[in-house]
Amino acid sequence: MSDVVIQNLVKTYPGNTDRATDDVSLEIADGEFMVLLGPSGCGKTTLLRMIAGLELPDGGSVAIGGRDVTYQPAHQRGLSMVFQSYAVFPHRTVRDNIGFGLTMARKDRAEITRKVEWAADLLQLGRYLDRKPAQLSGGQRQRVAVARAIVMDADVLLMDEPLSNLDALLRLEFRTELKKIVQDLGTTTVYVTHDQGEALSLGDRVAVMRAGRIVQLGDPIAVYDSPADRFVGGFLGSPPMNFLAAKVDPDGTRLHVADDVVPAPPAARSRGGRDVLLGVRPENIGVHPDDGDVPARVEVLEPTGSAVLITVDVGDESLKATAPATFRARPGDVVYLSFPPETMRLYDAETHDAIAAS
């Protein structure tokens, strides 16, 4: 078993009164692909480094496969790690870079050769084994780093933003390959990223972090569709979720948005007569040329090829909506929006926490 159990991890750096991780607990199942997602400075890399043994916590514990490793040296934890900066040796060949850990572990030469060639084939590096890193592209160097990690047959694979140095197209291609490799290996994986697209596409579950804490944990679809608070809704999605001030009718069946009224979702029933925030994803807003619940004035149109991203003003607020690529409008035009109740999410106007359906 290679599960990872983190309990109440606390880490504070000297000279900083805020905790890098603030009482974080997380259980990662054997073979699970867990993504730690959040903005810079939220504590995700610190958490990963404490799992790796590269940082020691001020409190709490880390267990791997039922074994307490909180204060064990990194090399005794049975882990492999892929860094953001590749961390390949420039003076060694691809073959020697991939096999470095096996060589240091004094493995049999035949075993080293077999594993290096296996990993090179898996990551399409077979023809580059005798080249130096300077002769490779950035994507190929990152493949070398991944190959070096997987040959070690580690209990847990740790990855710290491994795709962030790649260009956009290469990142998409390598993301697909990486997911297939990890699925085939079945290795427990902890992956750190600030890229929500990576998180949603790669993870079995996503732990969204903010200010040293996990603010939401769940499968990617649940986290995206039902953000736990305004921060998560505003962080996930490109563009992110829209938020509009609204007021619930006394009977909880309708919402007042600007000067108009729209049907309310079930969560409104417990908030009759109260102010709320309406959260709705751009792709869930209906945009119509002449018929809908809420009139809006077009400000900006951004064709994306498959769709048109439209920025509109509703009363004093601005939001983004997605329309079909064939939709035609000009800045200044009035369009009409509809908000399907099943796609609406309501948030407390003061705490910004999600309001559950009663």
C-alpha cells in the first residue's frame, strides 16, 4: 500500500507570522492522482516538500503506506520527485540522467540498462539516449526528468509544476501523455500546479488551497460545478464564474438581479427576503438577441473559434457569457440573458460561502 496520510501539518517560516500551511489534513489513496491547486503563496509547494522530506513541519505528521515518515530523511521515504526546473545534469547524457538514481542505489548494470530503455521508450526518448540535455528541447528535458523519476519504482511520485516551463501547445500534448503514463503505472501521485486546466484534466481529486489551508477537496467535476465559496469559483474556470448581487423573494422562488427577476434555484428557499450572491459560469448563461430574462449591454466580443466570449453590463455590474460562434452582435447592442436555475449557485453575501439546497 502506498497511501499518504497527512494530519494537521503546520509550517511557519522565520520572519513570517502567517503559516505556510495551517493545520492541513489530507488522505491520498493508494494509486490516486491528487492535485494540489492554488495561487502562488498558498502553501501547496510547502505541503509537497513536507511530504518529500525536503521541509520539516512545525507540527503534525506524514505517513506513507502506514509508516510514519514525518522526520525521516527524504531518501528513506520511497519517493521520486519531478521539479519545475527539470534539474537534469547538463554534463551527463540522457541515458546517464535517467539512470542516475539507480546507479546511486548500486543497482545491477543490466537492471539499470533495462529500466532506462523501458522509461526512454515510454517517454519517446529512445533516439536521444546518447545526447546531452543542451541538445534537447525543453519538453524533451522534462521527459528526461519524468523518466528519471519513474525508473525508481517509488511508492509515491511527487511533481512540482512540471509543465510550467513549456509553451502552451507542448503543455497540452505532454499533459495527455503524462496522464496516460501515470494511469498505466498506477503510482500514487501528488501533483502541484497553479494551472486550473491541468488540475481539472489530470486529477482524480483536486485539493484547492488558499492561505495555507485546503478550502475544497473533491473530484474535478464537483469542484468546478459546485465551488465551496467565492474564492474557488473565481479561481477555477477560464473565464471564471460570474458573481452578481441578488435578492431572494420572500417565498424563495425568484431572484431579483439588477431591475429584473429570474427563477431561483432550490438553495434560495432558505434565504427568503435576503441578499445573496448569484454565481453562474459563462457557459451556463443563455445569450439571446431579442428574448430573455435580463437585458444586458454588450461591451466586448472575443471570438475564440468555437465560441464567442461576450462581456456585458447588467445594471452596474459586468459579467462574461459564452455564445455560439455564429452569434452576431456589436458593442453597444442590447442582448437578453437567461440563467437556468439548475446551473445557478448561491453564496452568502457576507461570508461568500456556498448556500446548500435545504
